[in-house]
Amino acid sequence: MDIYFVSLGCDKNLVDSEMMIKELRRAGHRIIDEEAMAEVIVVNTCCFIGDAKEESIQTLLELAKYKETGRCKLLVAAGCLAQRYHEEMKKEIPEVDIIIGTMGYEALVQALEDGAKQKNVSALEYLREIDYLPEPVLDRDSMTGGYYAYLKIAEGCDKHCTYCIIPKVRGKYRSVPMEKLLLQAEHLVENGAKEIILVAQETTLYGTDLYGEKSLAKLLERLSEIEELRWIRILYCYPEEITPELVRAIRRLPKVCHYLDLPIQHGADSVLKRMGRRTSRKEIVQKVNKLREEIPDIALRTTLITGFPGETEEEFLELVNLVKELRFDRLGVFAYSREENTPADEMEGQIPEEEKERRREKIMELQQEIAFEKNKERIGSVFDVMVEGYMAEDEVYASRTYMDAPEVDGYLFFESDWNLMSGDFVKVRVTGAEGYDLIGEIME
């Protein structure tokens, strides 16, 4: 069958999508780019925050029209929204023929066979226990263009932050066995990946359930042995779980980017406590300062939430002051999204949307100043960069330094008379800064 596939949400969801697509192709199905020509449409959904839910629902509704105007016989909803709202989906979006939960994606091929035969009105459901860990597809292909790929090292989360629904749709923390991760990484590199990006709800706890100890440093060691791999990047590290062993591994292993993503969420102890976070403002400051002391050129990214229930103006100012003090290289901010069936949803002091957004914008304006200043300080520096592609309209190449994760961080633009390919590495000297991006010249 001809299948049109949409992957929404985070990079962890993307890995699930890549596994599903590999299994579909293995079963003889074709993945195509035209919705109107597809016999099956699959949407891997997200429900992390309100905007993500809305996008997932709208995408399903928009694609459902091809059951009338195109060739579509089966509309499939997979992933987080399908897991969380499967009962509501059957009632509210009757156009959906198949519902596949977060841990049920192994059944997609069988589901399409079942769906082709079914005559019932109600959608077929494939929901597994959320604490089940699907068998990873070891030879999956990357959907990112091939020169970088995500490696999901664990599933689920045990933290139970009061604002977060993930443990209820993704289950408890389960690490993927190291040997299976290495086989996946080797396949991705053989197929052109130069950068492997480690992701999970929390990467820093990797191995605690399987090996009885935090094993991320050991995984970095093993991944570093893959010959053609150039960069290893780590996302989603909870500050309180970063060990001296991990810091030493980042510092010692040349392939590991001096880059960490630390989702700290807030800067006021009272808000951190209400969020159910397991760290304090003082500990966050100490951890950031220690990382910069041990690895002076480390680039640090964080994410924050504004407008959490009960956040006073004083608590918000504590967050503002923390951003000023720590001067993160990269920073993203979410206005608090109220999620049903979470403790924060029941808290008093819910803040109006306009105020949440005002506070978010104030943090982003502050971070913009910090980011622009830091970029100006980089003028004259020389970086090994990964080429992302050629922008014909501007006649420049876009590239990323070790300080830049795909999709979320900035670019370094440069001209070159050489014919470069995406994934190539070249040396570039920074000659200017434009906002969040850098301008440079290639070095011979």
C-alpha cells in the first residue's frame, strides 16, 4: 500500500516514527509524499502541551478529508495523543480507523492488515501496557536527512513533575540495552550519520534500571569507538543527576560535544517545589558553575516555564535574575500549559494566559540580549562546523558548530567556492554576528 506518514512532536517521537516506517517498508509498503495519493495516512501524534494537542487534532481532521477526496482507505492515529485520549478520539474523530498507543507501534503492520478487513464502525485499538518496552528496530533509517540522527536511549520517566503528563502516557523509566543502542548507532553511521544525538525523557539516568548504576558515561565511551562517527550530543540532562564521571567523560572523549541541555524549568525554590522538581536554585547555580569550571568551552541550553500556578511577581523576578546570573548560551521558554490529570491542573492560583505570555516574552527578550552578546564575543573564533546545506537564494552554506543542536539552536553561515555536501566538516572563522546566527569565512 502507498502510505503518507506525518510525525509530530519531539525528537523521541521521531525515533518511533522511523521505526514504524522501517517496519512498513520491510512489509512491502511504500512511503509517499502526496497525501491525495495515499491509501493509508498515519499521524504519529503528540500531547505534551496544549499547542501540541491542538496541532495533532487539526492534522488528523485535515488529513481525514482525503478519505473523501483522495485514495485514503485507512486513517491511523498513533503516539501520545492516541494513547491518552483513545476513548475520546473514537467519539470525536470517527474518521480515525486505527488507534495505536505509545507502546503499541510494533503492531502497525498487522493493524493495517486488520483494518483492510474490518467492517465495523468503531476504530481498531492497539494499546499495550505503558510500562512495556517495544523491541527497537536496529536497522531503522533516519528521517532527518541522514547526516545526523537521534538515538533514544530510554523510554518513560519516574520523576512525576506536577505539570507533566509523560509518565502517564509513556510509563516508568526503562533503559534500552546498551548493545542494542550500539547496533542502532552503527547502522545509522553506516548510512551516513556523522552526529548521533542522545535523547530520552531524561538521559542522565540511563542504565540505572538495567545495570544498577548510571551508565551514560559508559555508553559515551562505547559510542566513541564507532569509527566514522564525528559528534555525539547529549540532550535532556537533569542537573541533579549529572555525575562527576559523566563530566569527565564529556571532557575526555573527543567525539562528545561540549554541549549539554539542562531543563531547569524555574529559578525560585518555592516554584521548583510546587513543580515537584528535585533540585534547588542554589544547586542549579553550583552545577552550572561546576560544569563551566570543568569544561570552560561548554555550551549550555535550558528550558523554562513561566506562569506556573501561583507564580508571584517576586518568584518570576527570581527566575529573571537567575537567567541574568547564569547567562545560558541557548534558552527556550514555554508558557505553562494546563494539563488535565496532573497535580498542577488542580492547583490554586492559575495565571491568565496573557500574563503567562507576557512573562515568557520578557524572558525571551532578556535571553536575546545575552545570546547576541555571546555571539559577538565569538567573532574571531575558529570552529569545526557541520555543513547543513546550501541556501541558493543567499549563495551561502548553513552550518552548525558543536554549540548548536539541530532545529532548536542557531547557524553559522559562510560562502565557499568549493562544492560542499550536507554532513561535510570544514573549519570556519567567525567574522560577524547577526542575531542568533553567526557569519564566517571558510579556512583553507
